[in-house]
Amino acid sequence: MVLLVAPSRRALPVITVPARYRKLIVRGQRTEIETQVRSALERDGIDLVVSLGFAAAVDHRLGVSDLLLATRVFGGADVYLDLPPLQTPGAVRGSLCSLVDGRAPGPLRGRRRLPPVYAFDDHGFWLARAAQTAEVPCLMLRSVLLEAPAEDQFDPLLADLLAGRIERAALRQPGRWRELLQLMRTAGVCRSRLASALAVLLVLHGQA
């Protein structure tokens, strides 16, 4: 059975394929996420975790709606996990770093200390660590929602956007409401790409 994990209902595409899987919507801080995933792995006989979500590009070769398959996930400059070499059609293979409170971890600030990261998300490292502890393979698939920043600075709305809380992000900064429609359209494109890739993955897993 496959465990599909996403940070919010909006980030989880609807999939109809002949494969056994269970959806898990994770919420809260990293300790809560790890607890939710460990509980699901302990009781459901899971043999593969697929994590779906959004990411913000760091590598300028990634554009909006591109898919990233994480081969290494960072929780800090020297804190990382390597993921199994699973194949995903149409995805770029590269590294992912999870944010802490919407910011890059301290050791990652500044271009000289930045590891070879392709994109940032808000929970991937903590989820991968829970899966590794349970000795279950984990696949991280991210659709790029935000382009790489022109400077080494992150939008203050980044954490809310990556977690699927677009409306909350707009409410925090009312002057940016005019951006909401385009953000919603972009999120829709990202969801569509995730859904297509996930359908292929589940079919392949069901036939393995």
C-alpha cells in the first residue's frame, strides 16, 4: 500500500487509478507532522510513502509548475537525508531544503553557505525522517509554485504559500490581494502536473 502525504487538502490532487493507497493530510509543526506519519506507518502496512506538495525554486532553471523529485532533503547545511532513486516521468531530480518558520535555516543564509539545493518547501525533511525511521522508502514530489528570487531574499508570504494557505497569506498583507487570482491559477497548474505524475507513479507501483 502507498501512503500519499500532503500538507493541506488543496495540495492533494484527486487520483483514480487501480492501486491501493491511503491519503494522509499533515498539519502543524514538524514534530506534529512526524507524529502523524509515524502513526500511519505503524498501523496501515505501508510499503511506500509518496509526499506531494509545492516548492519555491532556488535553482533558476526551474520554472513555475516544473516537477522536482527530491534525491536529497536538507534540514540544515549539514543535516540531510538521501532518498531512494525512484523514477518519476517528467520530473527534475535534485535536492530540497525544508524551511524553519518560513525562513531558510541559519547556516543556509548567504550564497556561500548554500548547499546544492534546487528548491525549498515547508515539511519534506521532517516527513522523510519519519519514513526513514520506519524503514519505509519515501518519494518527494514537488511542483514549483514560486520562481527563484532575483536576490537572496525570501518573500514574507512564502511559508503560507507553500503550505497551501494562500488566502491567509493575502489577509496578512491586504495590499497584495490583487495577486491572489494569479496565485490561485498558478496553484491549479501545479496541482494538475502533480496529479498527472502521481497517476503514472501509482499505476507503476500497482504493477510492480
